[in-house]
Amino acid sequence: MMIEVRERDQVGEAPEVPDVPPELALAPTVSRAVQRFVGDAAAAAVLPVVGEIRFSIVVNERELVSLMCSPCDLQSLVVGFLYIEGLIEGPDEIDLLRVCLEDRLAEVRLVHGFPDVPPRKILTSGCTGGVSFGKYLADVERFRVEDEEPALPVPPARVYGLMRALYDRAHLYRTARGIHTSVFALPGSDEPRLVAEDIGRHNTLDKLQGQALIAGVPTKGGILVASGRVSSEMLFKAAIMGVPIVASRTSPTNLALAVAERLNVTVCGYVRQGSMNVYTHTRRIGATAGSGAA
């Protein structure tokens, strides 16, 4: 797979974008003049805000989808999105991936033809939607995560530590807030192997999967820790990655938990310094394999 990232290039017909300076549209964070109040007192200030772009993925000269995302690590977003959506089985099916920042699009040339997907595009930031073509609920069981042998329980301290590590590596969040972070740790590791930040929490998982494919990092059996709410879609993406444990600083949805039960995924929520809730398949967390209900 050849990957090119360019500031300026014409790789196809660019989508219409708002009339804003390119340096504002394409930066992960930008500075903005604001009126800041403390109590009733106001003062002028310049503060950072997160960047957001509409980013189109063009596959074999046809526009596949447009995503609202942060303008960073876009090559990983593309590779991960194509894989999680089932449009490729691996990076070797991509002959060329060219990202043009100015045109806000990626041109992908696949070894095979255009994917067999519905003729529609969905514009999403991953906040209320995300996956564009997957009919996951109709075929849940094929994404079921199989247990590795031996399936030793994960100490709670490892989950707490990975959440601390997430905040340590959330560079854009510390700069401007308003952005999600997800990290992936290999089985048995106390440190994240992959880190992704994006305005869309779903996009962070696509980026993690893309990073893993590009770098040749196996995701099966690892731990995923996210800053955002665990939705059913987030759960499906994790299951496709082969991740049996998903942890979040906030809450899962009821549908995510129902899906997690069927897909054999352990969901941990409200992870704090020394506490968390384990909602599903609790045998994976604790000192002994028998602690908790399955």
C-alpha cells in the first residue's frame, strides 16, 4: 500500500467547503478571540478551539462517504473505516491511498472494484451516528469475540492505569478540550500501544484500527479505553477489532450492553482513580476467573 499525504493537490472533484481560511479549516486546533466572563466581570481572551472538517473518501474515482472529523491522522481514519465497514479485509487490498488536506478528501485505489455498498453517503461526526453501511444488528453473532486461552482476569488496577494513561496522551484535549480520545493496549500491557483523538468518538476507533493495520499491530485480545460514551456502534467497532474489554470514563447505553452480552464483550464504565462499574461478562476483571457473573 502506498500512502501519500499532501497539503495541496487535485485528486478529484473536491466537495464544497465553507469560505474560511485554509489554516483555520485544516488545523487540529485554532485560536479564537472570545469574551471571557468570571462572575459578572468580562475580559477579552484568545483561546484554542478544536478544528473540524468535512472529509470525503473517494474510492476508485467514486465518492463513498463524507465524514465530519478532526483534520489529523486522516490516513488511519480512512484505512480503519474501510476495514471496520467490511470494505477491505486488510491493507494489502489498497493499492494507493492519497490524502489531500486542502481538498479535504482521500483518494483510494483498491485492488478490486468499487465496494458493494448502498448508493448513499452519510455525513456524520460520530456523535449521533457513525457507521454508514454496516447492517450489524441483522447479523450480530458473526462479530462475537472469542475468548483467548488461557483467559486470565485483568486486574482492575490495569484498567485504572490505562485510563490515567489516556489523559496523559490526550494532547489535543488538554489544549482545547472538546475532543475525544481512545487508546488501545496489547494483552497484558499496562501502557497504550495506540492513541487516537477526534471530535467524533466513533472516528477514534476507526483511527485506532487504521493505525493497527498500517503498523501491523494485532488488536485481538487487547483492551480499548475511551473517553466518550460507549454506544452500540462503538461496541460493534470494538468487536470487529477483536477487543474483549471496552472501558470508558462515562456511561454505556442500554443497547450497547445488550449487544455486549451477545458479542461476549466486557464493558466497564465510569472508570475513575480506583473505581469503576463492570456491566457485562465480569469474569474478565478481577483477581480470580470466578469473580463476578458472566
